[in-house]
Amino acid sequence: MNRKKKRSTAEHSVRRERARALTAQGVDLHGRGDLVGAERAYREALRLDPANPLLLHYLGLIAAQKGSFKEAERLIAKAITREPANVEALRNLGKVRLTSGNPQAAEEVLRKALQFAPDDPPTLTVLGATLSALGQHEPAVSTLRTAAEKAPEDPETLNYLGVALASLNRHQEARDAFLKALKVAPGFGDALLNLGEAHLVLGEHQATERLARSALQGASGHPRLLDLLARALAASGKPAAALEAARHAVAARPEDLQLRFNLAVTLQEAGEWAEAESLYKSLVKQKPSFAAAWANLGAILHKQDRVEEALPALRRALELEPQHLQARLNLANALEQASRLDEAEEQLRLGLRQAPDHPGLLILAAKLERRAGRPEAAVELLSRSLPTEISPVLRQDWLYEQGRNLDRVGLYREAFSAFTKANELAAKDAPALLEGQDLTRDMIARNSDCFSREWVASWRPLAPPRESPIFLVGFPRSGTTLLHHILAGHSRLQVLEEVEALDAARRFLEADGGSYPHLLADLTHEDAEAARQIYWEKARAVLKPEPGRRMVDKLPLNLLHIGLAHRLWPQAPIIFLVRHPYDVCLSAFMQHFDINDAMANFLSLEEAGDLYDRVMRLFTRYEESLPLPLLSLRYEDLLQDFEGEVGRLLEGLGLEWEEGVRNFAATARGRSRINTPSYSQVTEGLYQRAVYRWENYQELLGPLQVRLGLWTQRFGYV
């Protein structure tokens, strides 16, 4: 009996020694990243020593690394039942629960770990990350700061601290935390990516681009770095390069929904709405709970004037995630632009309850006050100091809205200062788009150099088109949106709003390698018909034709391409709307445009005046060279003698007067979206406050007066 006990004890000792050796082997393999070998060693050791909680713990860690979170939780929990005070196991169980999307359960087990080791820095770090995931960002920051004080060289703690600070919009502090993490661990990928995000939010786009390109040198083709680069390029006004990087990121990891979402955002920002919409729809089909994709789908549908589709998508985002502030802001803005002001105010109220100091909500609140005829209240609302942690885009929105309201209450110097600051920010934010100013100027110069009576006389004859549009043009901010809605009230007209259909025809003609506009002289009938077809396809993708109604193509800067319009449709009427040159340039300077090659000229009065001069010289060239079916009118005359001027215009179009043209404000209010910055003004009806507004700013308009004196005389304003 004694010999049996001795033999049994010896065998047990050998088994335990063998188990220890296998455990050590497993730890070594695990440390070298050989999960298969490590798991094999751990399981063999566990067979020899079934009661060992350490082996259960290690097997749980391997399961977690393989993404088998349920198995990981089962194994680590089993280890804890055998060793309840194992702080490391409790902490790792918390990590597994956090990673698998169960932060509530993670918090429970982490607080249990802290009962055994109240000052354990790694556990405090995981708890801080868990609190952040639960939306408890202030406690998260406090917890992570405590952890960082106890372990100041731990990069993971510093990274999580940065994430929590960013969630509180404390982006400068977040950036500093990420920089500290990278100083300790220069190759820490998460901190590097998070630093790039912080740079982006702070408007430091070039810093993000440099960081991403530098990191990509050592990790070529890394999808998240490519994604970061794409967003930096997009923010810097380089849409083509941004799209290229974003597509590469998705190609490297096509199953990653976040990367596909970011590609959709990049497409949306680049104006590729159809592809962006399709991608958002595929995302919500694949993941119906993807609230952010629903929110952006709603935003892009609204952008396309499809409010009846947009609103359900935005409301779906909020059903899935009631705290999704951007979705609520998107919904409120959509309702405001649709002039459903009571509903917009309700969404605003709900948003402010959640985030009372959110800049986007405060801007919308000021906008609603202005539209309610209370600009003083709006001024008071925006007179508080700008939030320190605010994105450059929102900062611009804040300043533009502040300027509008200061103008309304007669504080003109203060208004001008706000607009100047906003434009300076816009210029700083999109340097690549500013370079595109030269493209507009080059287009003007090429047309000016080409068009003459002699050159036009040399054109090859073309067969007449089957149908012709009506073109409504003018310098931006000349009142074309008002006239658009007046004409839209006529039963024989429908208006195409701000669609680059004519430019699509131009690009088609250029695609064969010809030089525009020189190619117009030798245009064949076949090429002309094809270009016309491209134009109508682009137009009718937005505006479905209606029997008996002619289409008015309203895009102010089609003014640049009147020569092309006349070549393709020689009988097409051209409605040319004029407004005092000082007023249009000042108004353009005061307006928050989506910046493109042309609109980039409105970020300073000097450049606005220069563009006006160039555009009008070109138009004069067209008038001298072409037999234009021109119908001209002045904005000021339209306001002074509405019936007379509109009647004269309709007569020129071969149409009779209809009372429906008087109801333009109601027409505008009934629309879901007006695709110009004038959407709120046109819903008010006729008003005189913007007529000769420049006189309020006369002392500040030196740059305009130098360039535009000729045109004030030419258009009868002297």
C-alpha cells in the first residue's frame, strides 16, 4: 500500500513537472506569436494538470486573440472560479467582455478586480476604456489620469486617455496624450492613427497627411493608414487623391464596414452622390443597425432634394441610436431647409437637451431665431465665446451665421469682421481648392481669346436641335434663385436647379482630345447631337420632363459657357439677371458657399471683384460675337416693378402672364430643399433690405470700387 502511494506520488510529481515544462513552452510560443503551438502546449499541460487555473486563463487569452470571445470568456471565468482573487484573470475577463461589446459586464468584473488591488494601473486602464465605451467620458478621463499617474510610461493608458478626451471634444488635450504615447512607443499603431484623427478634427490636415505618408513608408498598403490619408486629402480639398487612397484602403480590406463607410463619406464630399448613396444602401442592407450609415444616407438623399426618402433614413438612425447627435442635427437641418420650422425646433430642443453647448446645434438655433425675425436673439446666442474645441468647418459656420445676424441688426463693421474671419478660415482649410481658382480664370481666358465675329462666322453649319432649354444665368448672388422660383410658378415652365448639365456636355466634347472652345468651330452634327444627349441625360436624371413644360436651366455661372450653349442650341433664350456689382460681390463674400474652383474666388473682396470683371468681359465678348436671344433684367427693377418686369420676361419667352408666378414664396416654402445658399431668403417673399446693401459697407469696399466702376456704369447704376 505504501509502495503504491509512493509510486502514485512520484507519477503525480512527474506529471506536474511535465505540465510546468509544457506551460513554459506554451508561454514562449505564445510570446513569439505562435498561437497554434502555444495552444497545443497549454492543452497538453492542462491534460496533465486539469485543476490549473493558469492554463485555463492562458487558453482563454488565445481564444480571445483568435476572436472566439465566448470561448475566451468561458475559459477565463472557469479559471476565476478556481482562483477568485486573480486580479490579472479578472482584468483579462473584463478586456474580453469589453472587446466583445459587453461593457456593462466588463465594468462589473473590473470593479471586482479593484477590490483586491485598488491601485492596479493596468486594471484602472481597462476600466477607463470601459467607462468611455459606456459613454461615461468624464469618469473615464479621471480613471485614466489616475492610471497614468501610477504608470506614466504606459502607452496604452495614454492612448485610452486620448480617446476619452476626444469624446469630450477636448481634442488638443487628446492630441497631447497621443503624442506622449508615441514618444514612449513610437510604433504604437492605435496611437498613431488616433493622433491623425486628432489632427484632422483640429484642422491640421497637412500634419495628418505627413503622418500617414510617413507611416505608410514602413507599412505600404496598410488599410487604416490609407483611410487616414484619404480623409486628410479630402479635408485639404484634394478629392481625386482622396478617392484614390480610400479605394485602395477598401481594396486591401473589403470586408471592413468602417472602411467602406469612410469611402462613402469621401465619395459624398467629392460630389459622387450616386455611388455614395449606393454604398450607404449596401452598408445598411448588410448591417441594418449601422446608425451612422443611415444618418449619412439621409443626408445625401436630402442633398438630392429627396426629402421624403431622407427623413425616414434619418429617423431610422435615431431609432437605432437615440443619442446619435449628428443624425439628429442632420434631421433638424433637413427640416429647417424644408421650412418645416416647428419640427426643426423640436429636434433642436431634443439635441440641446443632450448637448447644450454643441456648436452645430447653437448655429441652428441662431438660424431659426433669424428666420423667425429675431436677429437680436441670434446675435446674443452667438456672442458667447467660440468653443475652444470646435472643428474648422463648424467654426466657419458659426462665424458666417454670426455675420448674417450682425448685418441684420446694423452692426456692419462687426459683421464684416466675422465674414472676413470665416473666409480666412475657409481659405486655410482648403488650400488645394484655392489653387483651382486658376482653372476658372483659364477657362474665361480661353473663351475670351477665341470668340470673335470672324471666328463665329467660320463655324461649320449644324442641323437644328429637336428641343432647346432656356438658360437662366447671372453672377452668383444676383437673384437667380428668386427668379427661378418666380418662373417655377408658371404652368408652362419647370426649372432645373444648379445641375452642371452644360459642363457635362463640354467635358464630353473635350474627351476626344479637342481643345475647348476651339473645337466648337469644326463640330460635326453627330458630335453636337451626342453632346446634346449628354446634356439632357444629366438634366433629366434630376428633373423628369413634363408634357407641355419647357425646362429652365438655372445655374448662374453657365454664364462662362454661353458660347457652348449657343452653339448647341442657337435659339435657346438666355435670361441674364444683373444686380449692382458692389452688392453681388459683397453678398458673395458674405456667403458660405461649398468651395469649388469658382467659389474659391469669393473668399476675398479683391478676388470676387477680379472674377466679376473677368466674367463680365467674357459675357460682353459673347454679346459682340453671337446673335444671342438675350432677355436681360435687373434685380432691383424686379423688386420695384414685379408685375411689369416679370410680364416683360414672360412675353419674351412667348408666354402669357399667370398669377402663379406671384406665389414664389409659397412655392419655395413647399420645397423639400433649395440647392442654393438663398433657400431661406426666397421663402420670405419680396424684400428690399439687400438692395444697395453695399452702402452700409462703403468704407470697406475699396477693392471693389477700383475694379467695378466700369460695370456700375455699364449696367446703369450711376
